[in-house]
Amino acid sequence: MNNKISDPLLFFIKKYNVDLISVNNFILGKKYAAVISEKGNIGLAANLFNVKEFDVRNTKSFDTENYTHRLFLLAYFNSIINYQKQAYLNDDIFNLVDFKSYPEIVMIGYSKPMVKKLNNLRINPVIFDKSSDNEIVTPQRKLPEYLKSANSLILTGTSIINNTFSDIIEQVSENCDVYLIGPSVPLTTDLFEISQIKGIFGTVFNKNDKNVIDVILRNEGTNCLKKYGTKVGLLRS
């Protein structure tokens, strides 16, 4: 890979380090996990592997090959990154990106709301999702051939958690425009060091928002979380 960033978590560890003193709480629900910082910042990450407990305080070091550690680390870095002053675009991705201009769109991580909006535009992406048995999802064995020919890739932040991000980016062409989406996505222009990434679209939350914490503890998902967050985006200039 010619890009400067392979695994975003390794990049963030080097840039920010991990300061557990700044972590006020780490909560786990069936759908999402969240770090709440001492400043009240809320960083989310999708709990893909149903992690039920993690003793963060007694963790001496973090292993980026460990999925539980990756879950915590992404939530932790989102609690830092997503509250930095950045020129966020407060607009819907469909007002900022012309998906009709892409004849070959691949989506990794089945986002029902996103697919519905694409279908309304008569756009039918090829969808891959290891955790879904929906008939709309294409068999995983076909992923390499579709990535090779894709000119646009819609990729959820879960690829960072399950450590497939690097492998996926390596398989798309230099001319493929990648858009990162979802509540787990780190909202930082640092990721534009990866040449194919053209846009990043995620969610920021008000500090110490009890509603967000309650949604996670009630084991509810993205549809409930989005009520309490603000969708924002970053586009490559």
C-alpha cells in the first residue's frame, strides 16, 4: 500500500497515545460501545463481536490484533477526534456526493437507510456484509472481483474495528472513490492521507448526553442513536 496510513488505530496510537486517566467511563451494549471522557466527550464504536466486559483500568498495553482492544481504542479515539475543531459540513451525504456519477458502487457493511436512499435514485450497489444473511447481500467470496472493478466504495467504520480496513483499501484501484460512513467513523482529515478516501460522514454527540448512553445500555442501534446526534461530513478539498 502506497498510502501513509494502513491501520488507522496504529496511526492514532502514535499520534495521540492512550491516556486512561482521561477516560471517565467505558460502557458496553449489544450494538455499540462508548467511551465517555473526563470532558464529557462521547466516542462510539459498533460492538461487532458482542463484547460483554472489558477491564480497561487494568489493561497495561493494547494489542491491535485483539478485537476487544480495537473496540475500545476506536471509541476512545473517536472521543478525542470527533470533538476537535474541524470544518464539518452540516449536510446530508446525498447533497454532497453525486452517486449517480458512479456506475460501479460497492458497499461493505449493510446500511439499510443508505441503501434505501440509493435505491430511490435507482442506484443498486453491490452489498457485502459478513454479519448479515439478508438476500440483498452478495456472497463474500465475490468481494475481491467487485472491489477490483469498483469506481466507488461505501465503507462503514466497522471495517476499522474488525481489522479489514487495510485489506479492503489495498484491493481497490487508485481511481476508486471511497466514502466512509457511520457512527464509528473517526471524523478527521488525517484519513485523507489515504488517497482513495474522498469523503468521511459520521455523527457527533453533545457532551455527557444521557440519552446516548441510555440508548447504548438499552442495546439499541443506529436508528435510535441518530435521534440524539448531528450528522456531519468532511470532503477532500
